[in-house]
Amino acid sequence: MASIKITQEEAEKLLKMLKHTLVNEIQFPSPGKSIEFNVAGKTKENIFVINIFRGKINRLKYNIGARVMKNGIVLLELHINPSNRPPNPDGELITGNHWHIYSEKYELKWAFPADDINSEDFEKNTILFLTKFNVIEKPNIIYQAELI
């Protein structure tokens, strides 16, 4: 079965589109769990799902991703994990926190160092992710004291 793809132009349009949250607040998930909430673009057809997964063993490990609701294509991911080392298609290993941004050629297979992440602060990094995904109306973020 062939995977669904979109053109680079379509991906860039969706990434750059201004969005707003459809929820008032989100709560950081428990270890080993994930949460999802929706954000909307210009029209009802432009609904996106934000997923936040928290690691079960390492309490500071988490991933945040954004996908298109109607076709499931993941456009953007942020992986917070200092010991992570994903290989890029050219064999280069990226160490630590990194971004995956959809491309027509590689989909999400290419990782980029998250040089803009200099903190393990969940709230700050979630806001950074939402800003990079052009969510201009963001939810309030509630997180457990154990993450402070």
C-alpha cells in the first residue's frame, strides 16, 4: 500500500497557515501516555491534530507532533530527548533534541537539530512548537509539579 503524500508546496502552505486552538487548555500527559487536541486553520477543511506523548521511563522525554486530520500526514514533530540519535537518510546522526519537518522527498525521515531548544521546560517548548506551527491562539498549559 502506497503512503499518502502531498507536494512540497502544499506542505509549506499548511505549515505557514495561521491556526487557532479549539480547546481552552491542555494538560501534560502522565508517563507513557499521550494527549491530543485540535487546531484549525482558515476553513473547516483545515483541521490539524496536535499530539503530545510523554516517555514512561525518562520523565523529561516527550514528543510533540502536528498532523493533518483529513489524511493523517504529519507535518511537524519536536522530539525532546538528550540521548536520542536518529539517523538521517544520508547516514548523519543527529544527537539530542530535534525537529522533523515534512518534505515531499523525505516525508519525516530527516531530523534537524533543535538549536532553538535550550531548556527542558515543557510549557516553554510546547509554546515554541505551537509558534513554529503558526498557532496564534494557544491553549493554557497545565503540567504536573514533578516537571518543574
